[in-house]
Amino acid sequence: MTEDNLEQQAEVHAALASAGRLGVLRSVVPDMAEQDTDFLEFAAIAAGLFDAPIALVTLMDARDQWFKAAIGTDEKRASSRDSFCAHTIADGEALVVADAQADPRFSGQPRVTGAPFLRFYAGVPLLVDEQPIGTLCVFDVKPRRDVPPERVAQLQRLARLASLLFKLKHEARQRALKEAALTREERRHVMALDAANVGSWLWDVRSGNVSCNTAMARMFGMPATRSVQAKDIFAAIHQEDRAATLVKLRAAMAADEEYDGTFRVSSSGRWLLGRGRVHERDASGKPTVFLGINIDVTEEHSSTQRTRLLLRELNHRVKNTLAMLQSLARQTLRQTSDPQQFMTAFAGRLQAISEAHGLLSDHEWGAIRLSALLAKQLSPHVRDYDKQIEMHKDEILLGPDQAVGLGLVLHELATNAAKYGSLSVPRGKIVLTARGLDEEEGRRVLHMTWTEVDGPPVEEPARRGFGSILIERSLDKVMGSSVKVEYLPAGLTAIVRLPL
């Protein structure tokens, strides 16, 4: 082995053992040994791109190479020492090996000298947080010369999408962990409240008399007195919570268990936490004295509910987004066999979803302004936004489903206008009219018209592409919505109806 080879091996080993790289890898993909069918499409597209018999989505730790998805092999793991991809990780950029037998770095490797007798390799790193955690690569048993640079560039774009999917999956796991941590924190919080003696009471069950402190009386909106009747306490509980509170209290007394419940006070709407237990029983075992406390937990209850709802919404949106991405990828791929066209179309639609999600995230998944969504989706397609986008609109707020669906509609319309319509020429522009109108039964509905002017003459296409279908179906999740596209000679017009 030459000195140069020894130096190369040392560099590869150092790259694989990098603490920063391994830290990101183990954080983002804790289950490296488990194959993931979500990445099979990336491997399949890569194999088709190079017409290669073998394609892999790999992850690499210091010693092993794990195949997260594989086409053309049943192997799930290999040694990183004999790996082509280790050099891709070390280089941090695309690696193409035209003939492994003629390359001193790989000519002695077992899979080159023996089955499956690999000769050609092309691989690019998967980058997460700027660290190469693995590769997207293809192999052939025949050498190849003069691989087109654009083919490698397409493999790099595909790798960026695979890296993004790793990142999205990591974020989904982190949200699930946060929700679990929130549940554990709620239990600890309840115990801490139990130790805080804010409002105390002692109930003489036989007489119905309740002795309480001033704070307890104030919580229930009663005069500051040392003694009240139990029936008055129960009557002060909000009607919607009263029956359940009494059932839980009686069950705890009968089973000699601790009572624990939350309820609202009718007069103030404040949430109270109640804790208590039977303190004394008579000779027959019937409860005679019940001791307990109440604590005002309105702020904690509201905060916990708000956080839980937000986490639930985020988890729901991430799952929906992953499902939408898979559907978009399949539908886009069906419309074109050209990998370059697929990458361009899919990346644009992915960006449209990302822009809408970014706006919603900034507003904690509440409502966002239509004007903000329009600016995000249309700006990339115009040279001068103020001159080429003419707006006549009301100030309208959109919810998450409306924003994501309308964002895809706007992306497809803008992309089409930039390729074939008014935005494809310097003088062309878009005229947008958006009005929020009150209809029957108090429903507020967005009526938006997209009109292209001063562009090339328009003819209705002979065949409807996926973009046209996507425009019509992107709002399917919003009941009562519709999109109608008209190919007028003067310019394309789209009419959107969207319940708010």
C-alpha cells in the first residue's frame, strides 16, 4: 500500500469518526438499522436516472454502513471500511468512479474482486445540518465513461430532497417527545399544586356543613365566612361540570380513594383543581368527615390546553404534509419521465407548501393574512412585484387548510403564468381581486379572481396536465370550495371560491 493510500485511509477514517457528524446522525436517525420504505422512491428514481441495477439510500457511522432503502440488493448492512460511500462522506461532495478495477482506492475491495463485481459508482452525500450523515448512490457491474455532469447534478437535487425528508421525520419525532414530556410535566405540576394550600375545606358529611378559609370562599364567589353549606358549594360549580364532579366525588368516597378533579365556577368561569379524601368514618364505615383543598389553576389549564392543541395541530400537519409530499411526488412523476422536469416541478410544489407552513408556524398555526400568502407565492415568479401584480382586495384571514390549499393553487397559477402566460413577457401582469363576502347562514366566503393581462394569446390545452388537476383539487379539504379556470384569448382567468 502506497503512502498516498495510507493518507487517504486516515482522512476517510477521521471523517467517519467525526464527533459532530456522528452527533447529528444519531440525533436525526436513532434507528439506523431499520429500513424505511419512505425512502424507496428516492432509490428507485436514482436507479432510473442512471439506468443502474443497484441504488441505495445509506447511513454511515464510524464502523458500519446501513442501507435505509435498497434497490437491487437484499443486504441491509456493510462495513464502512470497504465502502465507496466512505470516500463520498470524506470528500463531502459528489463522487463518480468510472471503473473501480482501475482505481487504486477500490480495486482491492471484496465487492470489486468478487461478487457482485462492482465497477461503476456514483454517489452524493446526504447533508443534515451541514453534516454528511449518509449517501444516495448507484452501482453498476459494468464500467462507464463520460457520465454527463447534469446527471450527477440531478442526483444531487434528489439527495437534497431525501435529506429534507430525514429532517422532517426527525422533527416529527421531536414533537412526539415534547408531547410525552408535557404529559409527564402535567403530573408533576398537579403534585406541586397539591402541596400549595390555597383554599382549604372540611366537610361534615352528616350535617352538610363545610368549614373553609377566606380564600376558599372567594374562589366560589361567596361571602368571607368560616362556614357554608355543601349544597351551596355544589350549586356554585358550573352546570356543565357539576354532575361529573359529584359522580367522581361520590366514587372516591365509596372506594376510599383520593378525589381529584377540575371544574369551573359558574360566577367567574375560573378553573379550580380539587383534591381530597375521607378523613373519618363512623363505626359502620360511612364517611363522616371529608378533608380537601382547592387551587385556582385557570392560567395553567388554559396554557396546557393551548400547548396541547398546538402540539396536536403540529403533529397533524406534519403527518398531512408527509402524505401530501408522497402524493405530489407520485403524481408529478406520472406526468413526466424526464428526471430534470420531475425535480423542477416537485421542488417548486414542495417550496409552495414550505412557504405556507412557514407563515402558519410564525402565527402559531392560527390565521394568516391573504396578502402575506400572495407575496410569498408570487414574488419568486415576477421581476417587479409592484408593477406586475395589481391587487384589489379586502383584508382577509386564512386558516391552516385554506392557506396550504390556496398556496398550492397560487404556486401552480404563477408557475404556469411564468412559463406560458402573462409573466413570461416583460409587460405582462396579474390582476387579483379578492373580496370577503357574507353569504347565507352567516358564512363568510372568499371570492378571488386571477386575471392575466398583456401576455401572449391563450389557447386551451388539448390535454390537462397534473398542474391543472392540482389547481382544481388543492382546496378539496375545504368544504364548499371551488376553482374554475377559463382559457380566454386575452389571458387565463381563474375564479376561486373559498369558505373562510
